[in-house]
Amino acid sequence: MMLKIILYAYTQSVFSGRRIEKLLHDSIRMMWLAQDQTPSYKTINRFRVNPNTDALIESLFIQFAYFSWISCISF
């Protein structure tokens, strides 16, 4: 859930933990992504600075690129 809200916030040009928390309260889309959970800005920032988060994003990007490449080959 945290990765979804972080990535969505980044696509909306929202990079501050406090602004992401505000978006969680104001945006229907963000509420849906967060499944009506509202983590505090401290929790959001702790997740963002965690070294494992970078590895997670890199792994997901590689998987996305691989599956995109595979789907292009099959057509």
C-alpha cells in the first residue's frame, strides 16, 4: 500500500511527506489506493528513507520492463 501511494503522489508532483498525507485525506483516488488507511507523514517518510524501498522500486521496475518486453515479443 505504501508503495502505491508514494508512486501515485510522485505522478501528481507531490513529494513532501506532509503533502502526501494531505492528499490521502483530500483525494478520492488516493483514499482508494490506500484502502481508506491514512498513515501519518512520519510513517510515509520512514518508508521513503528506508534502504529497502530503493531495492523494492528497482526490483519492480525490472519486473515491469521484463513483462513489457515479453508482451511485445508475443505479438
